[in-house]
Amino acid sequence: MKKLIAILLLICFTAVLCACGETATETTESSAASAEESATASKAESETVSETSKEEETATFKVSVVDASGNPVEGVMVQLCKDTCFPAKTGADGIASFKAEITDGYKLSVLSCPAGYTYTGESEIYLESGVTEYTIELSEGSAE
């Protein structure tokens, strides 16, 4: 009796699928293809969000080096450090730039000054959270 009911259910199921124009194999393949398309779309969205997050996690830190009159000083070696140090030299505009992750714990220091200038400020400047632009003032005169 149980076998008869199972066979009748199988026949009904097959008839319903045929009426819809699909076989059980087509339904399975269609479902698998649909699931694969969904997974691919999800992965693409995930990668886009990930790239956006990475862009948002980094910033350009700008260090302006000026003399006592506020004029830019070219050729000053500064460095930005956390786990690794990144040195940079100021250009004609007196600016050195660093692209780094936005996290706490960075420190900025002056490595060397061009002839005629000295730096008498703090040896290490700890960067404040969220601040990406700093100005360092040099004194005119040579170090003794």
C-alpha cells in the first residue's frame, strides 16, 4: 500500500512538472544557475564595499613646514611613523605628504633641516585622531 502511494505521488509530481514545461533535472539546473548568479552578484557587491572601505580607511596626511615668517621651507626631511616609518622631503611649497591608514598612534618627526634652519620643537609629535594636516615651524639659524 505504501509503495502504491509513493508511486502515485511520483506520478503526480512528474505530471505537475511536465505541465509547467520543466523536468526535475531542468528545475534543479535552473535553481543551481540562479544560486550561482546570486553568489556572483553578492561577491561583486562585497568587493565594491570592500574597496570603498579601504578607500575610506586611508587618508593623505600633509605636513607644512614654514619659517618664522610663515614662508614655506623646501628640503626638510620629515617622517611619519607607527609600526614602520615613512620619510618624505618637503617640496618648494613646503609640504610633505603621506598616504596612510586613519588610525591612532602615528608620530611625526623632523629628521633634518636645510642649511640656515633648525627645528627646536618636540622631537616627536603625536598626531591627534582625525587630524590630517600639520604645520611645523623652523627657526632661522644653524644648530650648534
